[in-house]
Amino acid sequence: MQPFHLAFPVNDITEAKNWYTKVLGCSLGRESERWIDFNFFGHQISAHLDQKESFSIGTNDVDGDNIPVRHFGLILDWNEWQELSKKLISENIKFIVKPQIRFEGRVGEQATMFLSDPSGNVLEFKSFRDPNDIFRTDMEIY
């Protein structure tokens, strides 16, 4: 499987560099004074300086939580998700949606958590109990 690439706006390159490397553990790729690439769990994400970007984000209700509409993230394996959530909790990261299990005991059971970077970009990290459920369409979601 090929890695994906995602470019996203930030309002401070230095702050983004510190957060993505120190909080998430991303390694650095190429960089300039207006953009920087990160190794995001084997994928390339690029933070681009845009001090005019509006970071206002709407929400949708999903299983009782207000989920930010604009977000990106990764589906990790179950153990990787558990390790990352423990690391983020130990670092006292402020969560938008705290680490939790959604749809517990049902088809599509998943671990999920949402947090934002210093520029307000929302990230979701999730894991499916059964990886075969990722694209299932016959599951009850509410």
C-alpha cells in the first residue's frame, strides 16, 4: 500500500514542528521557512504557513459526541492505538474527544480519540477491533 500525502495550513511553522515531532513523534522531512514535511506514521504530511486561514470547524453528532467535520488522522492497529492514547494521556494532552471505545460489542467497534494541533487542525486516531469492519456498510452506527 502506498503512503498518502496531505497538506494542511498552520499559523506558526516552529510551533507546528515542535508539536508534530514532540507530541506525536513524527520525524522531519524537507522544510523551508514556509512549509515542513513530516513522516506521519509512514505517510507524508506537509504543514504550510497560512496566517489568514480560518480554523472555524463545524461538528456532527456521532454516537453522542460532537465530532469536528474537518479532520484527518490514521487508523492504527489496536495495540498501536492503545500505546499512543496512553502516551498522549501521560503528556496531559487536551482532547476534543477523549480516548474511548465506540460501538462497543457491535460490528464496527472502534477505539477513537480526537485532538487538535496548535493551529486548530483536528486529528483523529482510531482503530477497529476487527480490521475487516473498516469499510463495512451493513453495520448499525447509532
